[in-house]
Amino acid sequence: MKDQARIKAQENTASAKVVEDSEVQSFTRINRLLTMMTECNEVLVRANQEPTLLDEICQIIIRDGGYRFVWIRLFEDPVSLKMTPVAQKGLSENEFEAFRKSSGSLLNNLHLFLPTVKAGLPYLIKDIFNNPANTNWKKEAKKLDYQSFIVLPLIENSNLKGILTIYSRGADDFGEREIKFLVDLAGDLSFGIASVRTKVSLKKAREELLESQQMLQLVMDTIPVRLFWKDKNFKYLGCNKAFASDAGLNSPEEIIGKNDFELSWKVSASLYRSDDIEIIKKNVSKINYEEPQVREDGTALWLRTTKIPLQNELGEIIGLFGSYEDITEKKKAEEALWESERRYKMATIAAKVGVWDLNLNSKEMYIDPILKAILGYDDHELDNRLSEWLKLIHPDDLVKFQAENDLYLQGRSSQLELVYRMIHREGKEKWFITRGVIINDPAGKPYHMVGTHMDITKQMEAEDAKEKMHAQLLQAQKMEAVGTLAGGMAHDFNNLLTTIKGYTDLTLQHLKEGDKIFRNLTQIQKAVQRAGTLTNQLLLFSRKHIMEPTSLNVNETIKNMLMLLERVIGENIHIRTELSPNIWKIWADEGNLEQVIMNLAVNSRDAMPNGGNITICTENISIDEVQLRVIPKARPGQFVRLTFSDTGTGMSEEVYQHLFEPFFTTKELGKGTGLGLSVIYGIITQHQGWINVSTQPGKGAAFEIYIPASFLKPASQSKDYLSKITLEGKGEVILLVEDEEGIREFVCNLLREKGYQVLPAATVNEALKLFKENQKKIALLLTDVVLPDRSGLELADDLTNIIPQLPVVLSSGYPGDKSNWEKIQKLGYRFLKKPFSMNELLNVIFQALEKNRSAD
């Protein structure tokens, strides 16, 4: 028993000794890893060059970490996954090179570890000799004395940039804690590589910037142009060497703080100061203007100067920048050239291009064959006599031509320069400019006139086109102004109609249908509805109409417009309709379709000044492969065809070719913008349709419009109101913001009568005050879009930022510009178009509150 006890005690002592040795080894290992991490971090902090950094890191890992060898590889190309070793320690160069090329190298086994490291995880082989993954590794491991290794990803911005591979002599040398250390080290190394590259890039950028600045200064000092810049007090901030030399200074630095009255050109300083004041005070540039400069020594120069204002990032004027070049010699050369041109004017006139020579006595005239060719004649087809030439001058210009020519011959005009038209052989008009001089005989009497003749047809056509374009632009601007006015009128008129309609609805609900007053009020309702249609036309004209496509019956739209069309086209034009009874629906914006019909009607009216007929037809059409070859621009499918034809003047082929071009018009100045048909083209194209036009001069025109048929079931209309009982409120508090007093009072009365509490306000500021006082009570915001101080849309944004679930109903005669409407739709705010009825208002409020209750 004693022997057994002694043996047991010896076993316990040995076991304790093993545990103690293991703990000592673990502590030593951790201490070594901490030392390695500390040394590596110190290297990472002070590193400036990438190769040095990687070499030192590898050295520390071997020295302090006690590993067999280590190497770092970076990707040359992430796509091809080609890696290049950039640093290694622990192996000789020969050993490392042999290892790289061996089948046991990781470079030849990327498929084993790459998916793991690409996922940001380390790849670990604990014991190569007991790992069946790759038998080639065992031979290399035994040769190079390692038994385990770990591959660590080097990641920058979530992208794999390379790997750090560490090899150890023993099996299971990479414990859980040690792996964590090494993963952290790999992360630090990735950061260190990125930092060093950033430092290198910054250094390179600084060097390039310095080099660029030096190059800029070199360029400034080398170019012959003088450069300078001043502050807003007209004091110089800098210049180039050439400018400093002109100013009588030794270097550009000497000019800083000086003004023109202190430099060599003080005689001209007042002129320069005047220019500087204009540039800085008016924020204008003066480009390439000529000015004199007088130096202290009396030297007079001519300069071509440019000055522009300098602005800071806030757009504030902080000074000016300028340049000038000495054009004194050029000026002298120009004067010499002018004198030379005067002396050799006769020789220039005698050039063979476009030359003519008239004998004043015999009236025989030499006409250059080039001039004859311009008019479509061969040389032999036109006699060289003045009478033949005069026959080709446009009849409307002949009298003026002869009068101005006579004035010159009589000495009552200093020069002969005529601009006139001539008739081409094919009947076309050609514009010419003629310049000529008189040649005297030895006795001093005129006996010849010689000159040049130049075709300026293209220049004149360009000038004419420019004038027409300018006139069309002015007309378009006028129409835009009228459109803006119309939109504003429609907005104000809709406010009035809302008040009338509201009080009419409010009164009608308290009357019986048999009452006389009930019938009268019903007529007011109908009148308001018609007036609303008119304001909608105003909005359509002003292009404030909101694009709201819906399932539409073309026939109904045409019928609703007939009365308005008859007013527009006048009594001497008759409209006839042939509308298919079972016409398919289309998916379109009714306002846009109305604009198409209106524009076509106006176009037909202008083509029938003495009256005529307009025919409007609709029909269903299914286009198959056969009809594709018959109908221009067609594509297969089912379409509604709207044909609009007239008995007007028709169009020529030339007009037809430009029919849908913006600003193209055949109307007189001030009678058309040239936009009507281009707008039609744009609308139909937006609706995925097309237009075919058939016309002949004197035989009218027919516009065939194809719009895809829509077989979608129309959504239930919001005007299918709930019962009056359902529309009753339950004491909810509504913040009402409306600047029109009549509408505000009507809405207040209606909502209070229907069981709601109302907080009325006329402005955004009033509304914000009421909201602050009653924030917890308010259940809904009902606001006009256009208000005196700010927009209702801005108010809605402010309040929903405080109460995100606050229901919002916006109302307006028109929502303003396109951006407002898009924002209303995007935010999901309900919109109530004026003029609205009592039931429309109650319905939209109930739905908004009901949606909020459902969300709760």
C-alpha cells in the first residue's frame, strides 16, 4: 500500500511539473509575441519607404517571434491574382528561390487558401505531416525544417492586397491566442503599407506642386506678355519679370504694395486708374483693348491690354488680373500697310477674281467669267455690255443701283459701294456687293471704272435668318410673359371660384331640391364648373398644367372642347366630327391632349383666312405586318387614330420638311412663335405615339395622330364619395392655412359643422405659432401651396420633421413650378385642386385621417 501511495505521489508531482512547464512556455511565448508586436508597431510608425518597412517587419517576426521563416506577397493585379514576393526572412536567397519554384510553394497552390483569405480569414495548417491536403508540402517542410504555417490576409478598404505567410518549426505552434496576435499584426501591416504609400504619394504631390509652381513662374517670366495683379485698392500684389522691367524695377517683388502713380508710367496712371475703377466697381472685363503708355523718359508706346476682375470663392471682388503686350511696332506696321494698300489699290482691283471694267464712253464692259458663272452663264452666253448686265439686276434694286452709280460719277459720293440683287439663270436671287473706282485719262477726265464684284448671298441669308430668329425669340418671350400672367390669373380666379363653390355647396345641403333657391344655387354650381374649365384652359396655355395621365376617352375630350374651339377659330370656319362610337381608351394626360387639339385648330384657322372646314375623326386601328408597309412610322399593335384635317392652303414640300422644327413658322413677324406644331410633336412622342401628315399646296392638310390604346381598368375615382355620415369628423383638430379670407372662412365653417376643430391661419408664421401652442392636439395640416410669406410645401416639411406621421393636404389653383409638383408626389402629400367642392374637401380629409388611423 505504501509503495502504491509513493508511486501515486510521484505521478502527481510529474503531472504538476508538466503543467508548470507548459504555463512557463505559454507565458514566454506571449511575452515574445508582445515584444514582436511592439517592435513592429515602432517600425510602422517611423516607416517612410515601403521596401524598408516590409523588410524590417519580416526581420522582427523571425527575430522576436522565433519563427522558421516568413514572406510577404502583394498582388500585382487583383483580377489575374498574380502575386509578387516583396520581402522575406529566414531563408537564404537560393533557398527562397528554390522554394518559390517548388510544387510545395503556396504560389502553386492558390486554390487551397485564396477563398479563405479573400474572405478576410487566416488559412492555417497545424501539422503538415498529418495533413493530406498536399503531399508535396511534406517534402519541402522536411527540407526547410517547418511543420506548420499560417497565411494571413493583408486587407485595405475591404480589398485583398496581399498575404503574410509565417512558417513555424513545430506542430500546433499557432494557438488561438497567437493567431489573434498575428491577425492584429497583419491588420497593422496593411494599415502601415497604406500609410507609407500615402506618405510617398503626398511627397510626390508636393514635389510635383513645387515643380509646377516653378514651371509656372518660369513660363510667366519667359513669355513676352506682361502679367500683373492688383488688390481692390489698386495696389500691386505681383507681376512677372517683363512687367517689372517695364515698370523700372529690378525684380517682381519690388512692385508689391505700389500703385501706377509710383511707376515709370505715372503720366498714364490716371487713365489706368479709371479702367481699374470700372472693372472692380462694375465687375466687368475689358478684353484686348488698345491704349497708349507714356514713360518718364518720354517714350510713347501702344499696348493691347486685357483686365478681368478677380473673385474669391464667395464671388466677392478682391482685385483684378491683367496682361498687356507692346504692339507699338505692330501699330506702325498697320499704318504702313494702310498706306501701302492705298498706293496699290488699283493693282488689287485688277485681280482676276470677280473683276469688272467699264468703258464710260462706249459702255462696253469686261465681265470676269467667274461673275458670269456665279449667275449660271458661260462666258460666251453673256455679252460684255453694260446693258446686258443691267438686265440681270433685280427690278426692285435697279433704280437704286443706277442712282447711286450716277452720284459717284458726278463726284457727289466719295466711294462706290453697292449692295443689290441679281437674277440667276434659274430664277433665284443672288446678293452681290460691288466696289469700284474711277480712272482718269491723261487729261484728268474719267474714262474707265474698274472694280470687284462679290457674291454675298450666304451672308445676307445668314443675316436674314438671324433677324428672324431674334424676332421669334422676342415673340416666344412675350408668349412666356403672357403665359405667366395667365397662370397667375388662373390661380387667383380659382381662389374666387373655390369660395363661390364652397358657400354654394354649404348652403345647398340645408335646402330641399324643390326650393327655388336650390335651383338657383344649382345653376351657380354649373357656372362655377364651367368657369373651372376655363381656368384649366388658362393653366394649359401657361404650361402650368400638371401631367396626370389617366384612362381617357378621346371622343369625350373632343366633345368637351367643341364650344371652346368654335370660339377660337371664328364663325367663318365650320367644324365637323366623325367619332367612332366604340372608341378604345388611351392612357394620356387630358390637358396635353386638349393642347394638341387646340394647337391643330389654331394652325388650321391660320391656314384658312377666308373660312373653310375642319374635320375631326377618331377610329380604332389594329396595325399588323401588312399595314406596317402602308402606314409611315407605324409599329404593330392597337392604336386610336385621331385625324384632324382642314381645307386650307396646304403646305409646300420645303415647309413640310421643317414642319415640326421649333421656331419654324411661315407666318408674318409677330403672328406666330413657330412652337405650336413642335409642342404637338413632343406631346405625342411622350405618349408613345407618332404623327403622319399629308398635304399639298392649295389642297389643305391632314394630321393623323396615332396613340397606343389602353385596356387598363380605370382606378376608382376619388370623387366616388363616402356617405355624408362617414365624412363626419370626431373632434379632430385641423390646422388650416389659407391666405384668401373667403376660402378660409368657408372651410372653417364647413369643417366645424362636420365635427372638426379648426385652427385657422393666413400665413406660415401664424401657422407656426398655432402649431407651437397646440402641437399635441393637431391631427392634420390643410394648407394652400402659395402663401404670402413662405410656401405651404415648406411649412409641411417643417411640421412633418417634428411630427413625421402628421397627415398633410395641400391645395392650390396650380402647384407652381414642376419641381413643387414632383416633390408633392414624391412625399406622398394629398393634393386638392381648386376650385374644390365641399364633398371633395371632406373626402380627402377623411381619407388622410383614416390612413393615419390605420397606420397607428
